[in-house]
Amino acid sequence: MSSYIFETVEFEKKYPVNAFVASIQSSSFHWHYEYELLAVLKGSITVRVSSRVLVLKKNDIILINSKSVHEIQCEQGDNLCIVLQLDPALFKNEKGETIFYRFYLNSVADELPVRGGYLHFVRRAARIVLGSLKKSS
């Protein structure tokens, strides 16, 4: 049986979202409770989610669900990515219980294309990061 690294993600008490821009070189297979949105601004990355291999290029976006085993590798050259890590506490029900949902957002796969494209989601993610940077300074 394979063992995967459990990644602990910490949040500021006020905000249940970590929002940042980073160059991603590599991560080994790992998982965490948080949902993770990746949007590529420059270059390309390879994302492996379970047994699926996806190459994301500029303006591609993917949401990795809570508890999904994944790894990220630099495809070639430099890259720059938006990363949003979402605390599952954002998805509590009326009783205050955290509910784990499965979302689908993937601009690389053709299974469920979004009408109008994905650039809207990339721009929205960029605004969240910008807002987060303004609040922290």
C-alpha cells in the first residue's frame, strides 16, 4: 500500500482562504483537507490527481478537491501560479457541520467544458489574491 504525505495548511484566524502567487517547482504526492485551486499565469505545470495526469498552461485552471491525493511538477522553464487554498469550514451546513463536497473545475479536460471559457475564473482568482495582499499590507 502506498503512503502519501499529509500536508497541514494553516490559515489566519480571520480568513478561511490562503491566497498567493508562487512559482511551483515540485511537490511529491500529498493530500490535505483543504480544497486547492491552481491557475497558471505563466509557463506550465503538470498536475497528477490520483492516476490522472494533466498539463496546465497559461490561463488554465483546476480545482483539487479535499482529501484528493495529488502532486505538482514544473513542466519546463519558469511558471507562475495563483494558488487558493480553501478551508472546508467554508462549506458548513445550517447546523454548523462541515460538509465535504466534490467540485469539478478543470480547463484541461474536455468532459464538462464551461460555456464562455475559464478565463473568468482565472481573473476572479487573481482578484482574490490581490485583495488578500492589500489586506495583509
